[in-house]
Amino acid sequence: MSEVITLTGISEYGRHGVYPQEKQNKQKFIVDLILEVNRISDSDRIETTVDYAGLSNEIREVVASTEFDLIESLAAAIAAHCLQNQLIHKVTVVVHKPEAAKSLGITDVSVSVTKSKQ
């Protein structure tokens, strides 16, 4: 059985960006995930699907513990992490960088990456 789980607004501070000050000063990043999941069964048990509370915490850790120049690379790293879960067969990751948007006088700067298992 294939299902879609959407997680919106996973927020964490990290050091991602091209400019030196972006590596020195943590910035807020917001991550949205669209997960295509193959459930083990249609039972009403957490073991049959993705534990999205645990996955949210794992994504926060990826944002906080890595450093990339490009948010495209951060999004790819998050996607790769999600695909390590045996139940997730496809993921779309959207990484928002609110401070970059604010500095440009616009509403949002984000990148979207979609990856699937082969």
C-alpha cells in the first residue's frame, strides 16, 4: 500500500550559505517533506509506517550538524537521509531560507529536490 505523508515547517538553525557570515552566524531554515511511503500493512500500528516525529528530529539534526554552501546541497542531503528509511520510496524536500528572503525584500527563498530509490 502506497501513501503520502506531508510534514510542513520543520524548523532548525544551521550554518548554510556561500558567504562567510552565513557560516559564522546560524540562520533559521524551514524544511517541508512530501514522503511517498510503502506501508508494511494497513494495521493501526506505528511500526507499519514512518514515525514522523522521529523523522522530524532527524531532519533537524541534519540541518544543525552539516554545513553546505548551497541550500540545494542541504536539500539533497536531507533527501538522502529520508531514503535510508526502508518504507520511504520517494521524497520531495523543500528547504526555505527566510533570512535570505528578508535580505532581498521578498517573501521566500526555497529550493525543492525530489529523489527516489532505484
